[in-house]
Amino acid sequence: MISVLNHLLPLNGNKQIIYLLLPVFFALFSCNATKTTTTTTVVVPVVKPDVPVPIEDTVVIPPVIVEEPVIMDTVKPVEIKKDYKIAVMLPFNVDMYNFNPFDLQEVNFNKASAMSIEFYQGFQLALDAIKTSEINAEIYVFDTKNDENAVKKILNSAPFPKVDLIIGPVYNKNLRIAADFAKKNKIPLISPLSSSSSITENNTYYYTANGTADAHHEALMKHIQQSYPNDTLIIIHDNTPDERAVINNIKKINTDFYSESPTYIHEIEASIDDGLRNIKSQFDSLSTHLVLIPSNNEMYTTYVLSQLAQIKTYYPSIVFGMPNWNKFNNINYDYFEWMKVHLTESYWVNESNLDVINFERAYYNQNHIKPSEFAFQGYDLANYVLAYIAHHRDQLTNEKERFFTVDDWDQGLQTKFFFVPRENSTNSKIDYWDNSYIHIVKFENYKYNKVD
């Protein structure tokens, strides 16, 4: 196992590259872990890609180097009174890559590796921003290789089980193994990226930082109840199993949360073969209609929006869609504009926010690219965790308060963390803790704007 020490920035603020350290970086992650001791400095390698992540399955970035951290003075220092051990488990997959660090030829990193590197870079930048003389913590970084056997081997190695917090793994099959381990050993585990609600059961030690479908549906119905309390919600769908699951959950939330003044819900089942008539005939007035389309199918969504667009003059609509809509490749955004499309989002960045601008500048100075959503996620989660353990260390054994709130941490750059318990329907025990903070965004003037 190899430890790499990051040197502090020179007082003049000039960023200098210390040395090319690709073999050391690979050694770091091919060992069981990279141990980081934060006393006067934070000991975590900085990984540096040089081009943004494309949509394709592979990511092209140049050789990885270790360099001096960028210090952001805007972050308030925190004080950790006890030694604290955090294990970070990500699928770097470094064993897949074998190349000469002095060769300028570009390296192809797959999507999982690139995602992990970017998340870790954001995480590292948060550590760099803390005044490290006031921190007494250790960060252990593991390469899960997206392999179940590798995860089991890691969990059976030092420093496990004597860690205070586990962050990761990323993919569900590995998360299930780690969640069982965390439950057995009573170690809080935060899933950084997966939003699955089926990872574990009766596990009060499992947290999902990326809100589940329940969190999205609750946020959607809360917004509709507050903004349109007297309107009918029309759900247009093709009655697929996935759509049916969304509809049933929406109805349940509407009944459970708003039984005194529930929104009236009306379903219209319409396939692509139905044509305009089936939709138009069930719109009963010239007033604006609230429409929910619970589909993640781009072709079907486009079809329904095109039909609504044809009747928008007589039957105007406000459309609520699914989070995946912002990843559609061939959608006509005129439809989004005309229908005032609203989406729920786990993450949203205000590009004009000063803290966002400072982070993007610091990240670019260090990595020469604009930060991806994964870099923001790593940065926000690291800041949240450090703020929590700085002021609520003793609450880690309290099942009702652990990670419930952080009074001293207002919000991250693209999300907040409001963890709520999700209970098992059969025994009322906590299955997991869910980040309930969800953004509502509206497509207007051909861009998304935060509504709630």
C-alpha cells in the first residue's frame, strides 16, 4: 500500500505540477486501499483528466498525474475532535489500463472509470478546501473494479470493519454486498449515485444520496398541491408496467399526504395507434390542463407531446415529465417550450451562483475541464459528510438522528441532503434513508429554470 502526500500551494498562488506519477496512481488503487491521513495535510491523490466526458461508452483522457491541490478560501474550516475513518469504494478499474506514463498517447477510460475519477476529483477538491491543520481523519480509497468478488475481498481487509463511514460502491450488485456488511457491522453506508430502492431491507445504516423514485414522486405531488390545488391531474400513458408503477405510487402519495384536499386524478390510456381523437375527446374545457406523462420512452413521449401541441390553442397544457427526459437525444424542444414542461431533478446547478463559479474555476484550474455532474456530486457529498462528522460525531450511533440534519451545512452546489426514513410496509422497520430533497425545474425560454 502506498501513500502519496499532496504538498500545499506556494504562497504566491501559482499552481505547479510536482511530477508525473501515473505508476504510483495505479499502484494506489491496485492495492487494497489508499490510506489518507489528514493532520496538517489531506493525503489523497488528485486524478486529472483533460477532456470532458462524452455521451459514448468510453471517455478519452490523457495520462493521470498528481499535482498540488487548489485551495478555496470560501469554505469555512471544520473541526473534527476524534480520529475518523472513511472508506470510499469506487469502480476505477485501473487494472484494465496498461500504458507508459511518459507516452503522450491518449488513454481510453470506460464510462465507469471516468465517472469514478470525476466523482473522486470533486471529493478531493472538497478535502483540499478544508484547512487541513484542523482535521484529524483518514480517507481510504478502494477500487471495486465493479466486481462482486473484489468488493468482498475489500470488505474483508484492513481497515474494515473498523471504519466510521463507507461511501460507495456505485453499482447495485456491489451495493447489496456492502449494504449487508454495513448492517451487520453497524457502519453507516452512503450510496453516492444509485437511486435504487431495492438494495436492502430493514437496514437503518443504509443511505441513498441520490433520491429514489419515492422522493421524486413526493416532490412532484407537493408542487402540484401547492401550485394547483384545485386542478385535475390528467395522466396520459400506454399502461406499461413501469408506467403503472409510477401511476400507482402517485395515487398513493396523493391519498396519504393530501387526503383532506386531494388532487383529482384522471387517466387517459393512449397508444401511438390511437391518434389525436382519444386525447382531445377527454379534454373537457378550454382552461389549462395539468398533464403527467409517466413514460421514459422517448418515442412515446414525443408522440403524446406532438398531439398536445396540435390542440394547444384550444386546450393548453402544463406537462409534468420524468427525470430522464433531460437525456432524450431527439426530442423537439419546441414541445417542451409550448407545454411548459416541468421535471423533477435530483441535481441542478445555478450557473450564476458565486460558489458554483468558484468551484468550476478551481476544478478547471486543477483538471483543465469543466466539472461534470459527478464532480459536483463528489464535492457536495464530501462537504456534507465533513460538516456532519465535525459537529455530530456522537450521533452516529443514534438511529433516529444519524445523518438526519446538519445545522451548520446549508446546502451543496447542486443539492441538499434531507434524509428521511423509508419504512418496510410489512414490519414498519426502516429499510433505508432516502435523500428527500428534489428540485422542480421548468423548461422556459429554451432552458431549465428552478421552480421549487
